[in-house]
Amino acid sequence: MRPFDAEGKFHPIADGHGELRRLAVRGAGAAVSAQGLSLCVQMVATVVLARLLLPSDFGVVAMVTTVSLLIMNFGLNGFTEAVVQAEEISHTLASNLFWINLGASLLLTMGFAGAGSLLAWFYGDPRVTMVTLGVSLTIFLTGASVLHLALLKRAMRFPVIAANSVFARGVSVVVSIILALMGWGYWALVAGVIAYPLSITAGAWMLCPWVPGLPRRAAGTKKLVRFAINVYGHFTVNYFARNMDNLLVGWRFGAGALGFYKKAYDLFALSSSQLVSPLSVVAVSALSRLKNDAAQYKRYFLRSLALLAFVGMGVGADLFLVGKDVIRVVLGPRWGEAGQIFVFFGPGIGVMLLYYTHGWIHLSIGTPNRWFRWGIVEFVVTGLLFVLGLHWGTVGVAMAWTASFWILLFPSFWYAGKPIGFGVKPVLETIWRYIAAAAMATGACGWLVWHSHPFGAETGIVGALARMVTVSLLFGVLYLIAVVALHRSLEPLYQVVRLLPDMLSSRRSSNPAPAAAAPQGGLRTSAALRMAGREVPESSGR
């Protein structure tokens, strides 16, 4: 994709609601599918590497990546959103952002590399110094791809972005497994961490063969930089809130405990990475086209939220029931402590998915400064809960996670929606039935399983696998029955059935555009957000 024409202007968006709808819905399908494929690749890696490496190997790398991921996302979370939501973007403006981001990435790379000895002192582990030096390369490599990926996202070329991500994940996994087999220990994980952004960057430059020009004055540069700083400011405080647990567990209990905790957390965060994360850019890109029509915006955000609640609460409750067995089957018997920790993560999985969508509102209506301020509130609340949870060890930190999402859920929607009169009541009316259905199905399924003593007592991998399949099927049936009963309708099921063919379709329109840009002026496309699977009336998205 060549994003700019001969005059340096971004290629115009395709005409017609049908084309916009196709781009948005197909993009969502591609993003979720890519996450599913990445998950399969990552699961293979986890199964193999968990048997080749020690928990402390994972722990020492996690000590470094906990900090490096924050710095690595400097441009990825900030300039990406600025480019996607901007009214207009030109070759000159994009070039300026590219050089600003790349220069900052280079400085951050050198600074992080020099901080290795400080991290080693903090953790009390001398291995951290050299691991930090190796991982620091990921900061610059990621920075080199930010603007190219942002232009692809602005053009809504999500299928090729997804393919690039899956390929990079595969390269990373292959590198780690080969080096682990060769006896490299934790360095196998470091090499895989570096291989991922290297592959992403190479793919981004090939998919978007755009060569930045030299920096020069361009209207809008300061505005977009300020926007990016606000977004990254929120990401920073949010990141500290989301990774303080790793710092505290590693500092208080050591690399071994952190290795167990990190694997339990990875399963906890899995549903978010598979559902919310891949949909975020798609949702923001589409919702921004409706921000001038409050009624349509509210209607289709709630439909998207309902769909996510239906899937998310079901997936979260099922993982709560079978999570210990998943860890036992995937990681092996020596990771049993991770399974015990996961039990306390379970009740927060579904609500976590719903909570993260409040950011869609902030970004789509152009209020990253409010998102930043809310991040500070989130950081304070979550941090206090983590400190309190340390008294009960790693399980206490897991309980703190769950409590934080339930405490912050409705206040976050109230604050995000205040500028557009979007209250908490419609959110509650949209999601409460799915929360109730998940609770009812979990209680009934748990009672049936735990009263089947021979079945529930089986401790081997075969027994765990049998339990996973049986419990998931039983829960699925009970959950669907509860959803239909509480809605007194089959409509939630119909919405998913109608949406899936559009998300999986690879059909191209008869008159495709070279690229799709962000909205111009008063352009509206209610069809672009048919995330809930119903056609929109022609009135006026660690």
C-alpha cells in the first residue's frame, strides 16, 4: 500500500456505506482471527518451552520486559492513535512524526540499556544486567515500525497487519524453541523477544513501502504530538498499574514465584488480548465516524458492548472453571502453583474485558487528556490494592486484580461518557443479563462437577483434559440457556450468527479503493459499526 498520492495527500476513503462497513467488520474479523492464530502459535511455544526451561528463566526475563514494554510502547501507544483519528494526514506531517518517534526511540534504547545494573540491584539478580542490554534493542526496532503500521491502520488494512503479526509471532517462537533446545536457557527467551519486533518492522516496511521525507514545518505537527503525549501518558500510568504486580512479586518473592505468577496472569489476560486488544483500533476508527451523531454513537457502542459482554462473560467464566486444568495440561504438573494462583484471577476475567472498552470512548471523541487523568485514578486504586494483597502472597495480588476491575468498572464509563452525556445506566442495562447468566451457569456447572467426586478428583493430564472438555461443554449449554432466559429472546444468539459471516468473508467489493482514510468533516457511516450484526438505518470503534 502506498499511502500518499503524488501531491502528498492520504488516499481518500472509499465511497459508500457498504464499502466502509466491509472494511470495519472484515477488519474486526481479521484482527480476532489473527489473535486466535497467534494464540495457537504461542500455546505451542508454551507447551515446549515450559518443559525445556525453568520457571526462574521465565522470571528473570519477565523482570526486564516488565519495564522494557513500557518504554517500547512510547510511539506505538500515542502516535498510532494520533494518525488514525486525525482529520487529515499528509506525507510531510507523517514524516515529521516518524523522525520524532524514531529519535525518541533511539534515546530511550540507550537509556534503558544503561539502566541494566540498576534493575539488577533492584531485583537482587545479576543476570538482569545483560538481559536488559539485549532486550533494549526491541525499543528501537519497534519505533522504526510505528508510523508504517499507523498508516496501514488508518487505511483499515487490518488483514495484512494481522498476517504480519502472526508471521512475526511464528518467527519469535521458532527462534526461542531452537535456542532452548540448544541449551541457551533464558537467552532463548531473550532472542525470541528481539525477533518479534524485528520481524514486525521488516513486514511493515514491505507492506507499506513509504519512505519518510526530511523533517520540516507542517501545520498540525504540534497538535498530533500533544495528542500522542496524552495517549502515552495514559498508557504509562495504566502500564504501571498493570505491571506493578510483577515488580512487587519479583521484589518480594523472587524470580521463581514471579515465573508461576506470570503464567497465571498470562492466562488471565488471554481473553483481553484475544478480544478487546485486536478490536480496539478497529472500534476507534469506526466510532470516530459517529462522534457527531450522539444517538447513533451511543446505540452502536452499546451494541458492540453487548456482543463483547456475551462472548467475554462466557469465556471468562469458562476459564475460571477450567483454568487449573488448562495450566496442568499445557505447562505440565510442575506448574501446579500457577493453577492455584489462577483461581483468584478467574472472577475478574469477564469484567476486565468490559472495563477496557471505556478507552474506546475517550479516543473516538478526542479526549485523551481525560483518559490520561482517569489513568491516574486507576493507578492509585489498583496500586493500593496490590500493596494490601501482598500480605496474602501471590494469591493476594491476584485477588487485588479482580477487585480493581469490579470497583472501577462503572465509574470509568461515567467519566468517559460525561462529555457526550453517556451515562452509566445504559451500560448497566446492556450488560447485567450477561453477568447474571455467567454467574448462574458457573454456579450450576461447579455444583454438578464438584458433586461428581470420581470425575473431579482425577489429577492426571488425561483426567484434566477430559474435565476441560466436559466442563466447557456443560457450561456452554447452561450459559446459553441462561442468556436466552434472561433476555426472553434468541436475539443475542442471532446477532452473533449474523455477524460471523461478515467477519470471516474475504469477498472484495467490486470497486475497491486503494486505501481508506479517517473520516472527513461530517461524513458518517452507521454501517461501519455493524459490530452487533444488525443493519443500521440510514439516519444522518502486557
